[in-house]
Amino acid sequence: MIWLRFAIVAASAVAALLVPIEGFASEGARPVPPPLPFAVVDAEATVAVVAQSDGTVAAVELSSGQIRWRSPQGRWPLASAQGWVAVGTPDLGNARALRVRFLRPADGKLIIASAPISLPAVIGAEASWEGDGLTLGTGNTSVQLWAWIPRPKTSADARAVRLHVRWRTQSFVGGGGMRPPERGPISSGMALVDPTSGAVSAGPDDPARGPEPPPPTLPPSWQRAPGTIYWSWSWFGAAWSDAPRAFWIGPALAGFFSYETATRRLLLNRFGPREPVSAFEIAAGGEWAPQVSLDGRHLILSKGNAGVETFTLFELFRPGRAAPIRIPHLEPRFRSPFAIVGPSLYYAAEGDGVGGASGATSFPRWLVCVDWAGGKIRWSHALPPRVLPAPMAGARPVRGG
């Protein structure tokens, strides 16, 4: 399991409701439910629905970390909207089909189950969150899923909410000895699921429709500044380079990071459709690897090493309005992705690997909630582990979690 990105968690954040943030970075409005790593938050932002190691889902109260309910109706949380949380599970009668079930956030009761969504590959029981989607599969076949609720543009759209499920499959063939398997052809499609009737409308994939807005493009006037490098990242790696990766900070507000090598200054460069690029100094006198929250509104810089690591939390929506927050070393160890919701910092921690009899290595994981102002752990909740199978020549590794 690598990273739970926007495609599942932040897909939930496109709900139409807008509420102000309390506490740090309280100015402005943001969509709810907020994106959380490895979880789907209900529209009221009271519980986080997470996968469990026993093949069920559970609702964890954000305020206390207590489990409000468990349900065998699904294996993986998908998305949420007002009045329901969607979870996915393999269809018992067809190994090549996915069932979506809509649960009531307050108690986990089943509201309605969808018709099966047919897929061209067998769905495995294990799941991995590989950067840009939920990956399911068996053997040398992978099935990637993205689920989201489109932001309604009109009142009619709001009344006709449909859960969008995009899927993509790919096979891995050949291999043997030291030769890795080759990627086979990719197939894809999309299904719209009615949360009131469970009806499924299947059709071809539409790349123009997705769980998140397209990434922002740099202003036409942008040019690389002499003696400056730029932070660029994906969900599989990050580095300083000659060109920046722009990201959304808020509605119609984007930004990128630059680093002046001579002055050793880290700058946030913000811009909008009607706003030129404005640079704000974030830090000076050191070297950093910026870590941005799932919603793009916050930045964490770390100092030290894994043994004793301290952090500084910055607001990016209105830099300079709120003082940076110092956070002491965290155990379990902090790692991205992370989210800030009101007074809490959420991240997914991973422990050391433990070998099993089959040769596989299991890495325990937890969803951790921190009081960022005090630097204290509020609660943690066990998640399914990341499982690294024993090496096998010519086979594709499957990361479970």
C-alpha cells in the first residue's frame, strides 16, 4: 500500500456543502467532507470510514477515535455525500463484478445496494492504494478504481447525484527467471450508480471527467529564474528540478515552490486567473522537502532524522496571517499524505515489517490523529497492513493494505 490519494479520499471532498474551518487557517470556506488519508469522511465531518483487516469497514469518530459502528457490507470505503457513505465489495456470485453499497453514516445501516458493476478482470480481496486509485487484482492482473461525486453546477444536478466509478484493468504477461513481466493492453470504462435505486449505468471511459479538477497550469509569463530550482513531485517520488509542479491551494488559487540556492530561501509562489505570481518566503537558511496536505492548504517542513524529527506547520491559503506551528517528534512516525481538519492533524503511520511463514512481509499501519497545537497524539486506529509478498521470478508484486 503506497498512498491514498485524491482519487478516493479527496473525491469525497467535492460535496456541495461549504463550511468554515475552525482554529488554524480558519479564514475562507472549504468543501466537506475533508480529504483524509486512507479514509472517507461523511458529509457532516463526524466519522471517518476505513477498511479493516477482517474484510469489513468501520466508522471512527473524528473527535474521539472511538468506533461508532462496523459493517460487513463493504471492504473498501469509496466516497460520501449528504446522507450516505458508499463502500465497495466483491460480488459473491461473480468474481468479475463489484457491488457498491450505500450505508447510513450515523449507524452503518444499509440504505441500498447497487446492481453489479461488471469488470473484465477478477477482483481480489486484498487492496492497495497505489498513488492515484484503489488497486484490486489477483495474480498478474490489476484493477484500478476511482470513485467520486461530481460537484453539482445547478440545483437539478444536486437532485440527480450519481456516484461515478471509473475502472481500468491491465494484465502482466510473460516473465520468468530474471526477466520482469510485460504490461498487457489496458481496458477502461465508467459506471454511474444511483444512490436512491442502486441502478447502474455503464459506459465507456471519459478522460475529461474525473474526481478532481485538472492540475493548474503555470502562468504564460512564467520563466525559470536564474539560480532557482523548483519542487516537483508525484505520488511516487519528489525532487527539486528545473520546472515546478503547480497545485491547487483553494478555489481559483494555485501555487508552486521555488528555492533560491544563493540565499537558501524557500518561497511559495501563488497565482490565480486574475492574480499575478506573488512570492512569499516560507523559510530560509536550510534545505527542505516540502510536504503538502491533501487539500493543498497546508505545508509541513521537517528537521532532523527519523529518530528525532521535528516539524513546522504552515498555512498556504493566506500565508503570513497565522504564525507557523512547531510540532515535536511524533510516534508513530509521521509520514505523508496528511490532512489538517480544524485542530487536528491526520496521517497514516507505518511500522517496521514483520516476516511471515510464507515469506511475505507485513507492515502494520495506523490512522493517527494529532492535536497540532500541542503536538500530542489524540488517538490512533489500526488499518489493514501493507503486505509485501515473497519475491517470485516473473511475477508482479501485489501490495495489500
